Amino acid sequence: MFKYLAQIWNSPTLRKKILFTIGVVVLFRLTTQISIPGANIDAVRALFQQNTFLGVFSALTGGSAENFSIVLMGLSPYINASIIMQLLAVIVPKLEAASKEPNGQRTINKYARYLTLPIALLQSYGTILLLNSQTAVPIFENIRDPRVILPVMLIITTGTVFLMWLGEIITERGIGNGISILIFASIISGMPQIIAQNLFLSQTDAQALIPLVSMVLFTIILLVAIVLVTEAERRIPVTYASSRFQGRGQASHLPIRLLQAGMIPIIFAVSLVSFPSLLGQFFVNSDSATLQTIGDTLSTLFVPNGPTYLITYFIFIIIFSYFYVSITFNPKQVAENIQKRGGYIPGIRPGSQTAEFLGKVSMRLNLFGGLFLAVVAVAPIIFASFIPGAAATSAQNLISGAGLIIIVGVILEIVRQVNAQLIMHDYEKLT
């Protein structure tokens, strides 16, 4: 371990990239502590302590929401814009053609940045009104006045654009994917405080230490399972004809990951399953008795972490896993590429039979991958329900399934890039 760290430090290029990334992350964490001028921070914090759903949201944003900071929404508008552009790149012919060009991904990312601005403005408006309507003491006075709400919307939108820029410069000049690293920093930043709260509770009540130990053990088990499944893949043997091998062919393989959709299904599912509850909270404050009744029904039926919420969440993750993979993985196109290169899968005829075989393999893997994502997303919530007292909320915040998947993915990606940089550094020394 120490030898590995020494190798990293002795590589000047890698050392600069890591230090630059750490510096940008520190700057990001400082911005989460800068509150929007004029906001009643005491009212915001009281709201987040009372509302379990908003408490989880605050944990995922690294406390920026609870501080009502200038980066209140984090990178969620950019993530939503990126997902929309990925879907449109498959559906819209012009975008699909642009994505297949040499700089196609850069073009799609550029469009995603443009789309982030209107999404951030709309999302900031909804977030401000929602949070302001849930507090006994208003966060902002006269929030309906355009002179009050427009400056706040612009500040929050500018904060999102600023974070988007920080993520891009990390990708260009640092180590790893910048957007993922900022999300990773947001998630882990709240863990020390949660652990400290549980340790404080255990000092006054020895039995409170049991939930903390159980929580840590369960988190470790989930982490091991996520690492194994994230790295799991099905290697389909492919043989390429080659005259150098006198007709025997060159053996290779086509890897298909078990988690083909990654975090996308969970992001989609969270957005949809949370919408009825948010809509209900808006309707509850309406002047119409009918809308108030609808709001009470939605808020009760889709209460965060309730049975209906969890079942719907579980089903949505599986549905979106199939949906996302169906539009991003094209078995017919993969089969054509293999055939054009003179390859074939042993025992399978090239062409339509190869495409059909690849489609079946992808769907089977996606079934297990989607079920795993759904279980990981729901299991921590169910586990926290068995923990009594105030430790239940802390346990749920610490071991969020979505957060763990992000953490594992970011760490594995950083390790891959670090190892690649070390190999390049050793190669340069030899030359």
C-alpha cells in the first residue's frame, strides 16, 4: 500500500492532477457553506430536520440544501439534461448521426450544457416555492414578487453552472470524471457527521451502539456486493478470421456488463416516485378543497419509505433498466460490426442469429442487473426500518443504496485512471 502511494507521489504528472482535483473539491465544499442572502436559515434547517425525504435530499447534496447555499440544487439539472440528451441521441435521427461522428460525444455534451440552463431555472423556481411553502416561518418574505424570486433563481442557476464548470475542469486537468467526483464528495461529506451523531448517542445509551455497528457491517456487505457486481461481465467468445493463423482464426471476446445501465435507472425511478409526494405537498396548500383532498391522498399514499413508495420504487428501477438498455444497446448493430470485421461467435451464424443471441444475453443479464439495483436501492431503507429510535434516520442516510453505487463507481474509475497513469509514467522512464 505504501509502495503504491509512493509510486503515485513520485509521478509528477499524476501528483499534480490529484492535488488539482483535491483543490477543486475543497472549493466546491466551501461553496456549499455560502447561504443565499436574505434566506431564513433557521427555518430551512428546522424543515429538513422534520421532513425525512428532504433530510435524505440534504445528505445527497452534501448539506448545500440544508444551508440553502448558492449551489442549492447541486448538479441535478445537469444530470437530468445529460440523461435527456442521451435518450434524444437514440430517438432523434439527426442527434443519432451527430453522436456517431468522431467528436459526437463532445457535441452531445455541448447540447447537454445548453439544456442545463433552462432546466436549472425551472427547477430552481419549483424548489424555492416548495421549500418556502413547507415552513411555518417563510424562508423568503413576498416570494411571489418577481423582484424577490428572480434574483434567488438566478443565484441558484449560476451555482449549478459553476459546479458544471468545476466538474469539466476536473475532467480536463484532474483525475477521474469531474461530475462524478463532485457528486461523490457531496455524498461522503455528510457521513462523518452522521457517524459522530451515532457515537454521541451511544455515549448516553449503550444500546445505541448496536444500531451503529449493524449499520457499518451492513454497509460493508453492500459495498463488497456492489464491487463484485459492478465488475461482473459476460464474455462472449468471438473468433476473427486471419490469414496469419492459416485459417484457424484469432480468438477474442465481447464483454457485456451485468450492470449495463449503471445509475441511470435509479435516477429515473427516484424522480418519478418522488413526484406524487411533491405534487401532494403543493396541493395541500391549495385553496381548493378538492385539491387539498388529492394532496392528502398523494402525500399519505406515497409517503417516503412507505410500502407503496418502496414497491413503486422497486418496480420503476427494473422497468427503467430494460428501457435504458433497449435504447443504448443495439444487438443488430453489434452483430453487423462483428461480421464486418470478419468475426463470428462459435456455434452461432453471423447476421440475424448473432443479433438474436446477443439480444437474449443482454436481456438476461439486464434482468439480474436490474433486480440487483432495485434490491440495493430498497434494502438500506428496509434495514433502517428495523433500527429503533433516532438512529434509524441516520442509518438510512449513511447507507443509501444509490450513494453506495456512485461511491463504488467513482473509486473504481479513479483507480483505473491512476493505474493507467502509473503505467505511462513507467513507460516514459524506460524510453
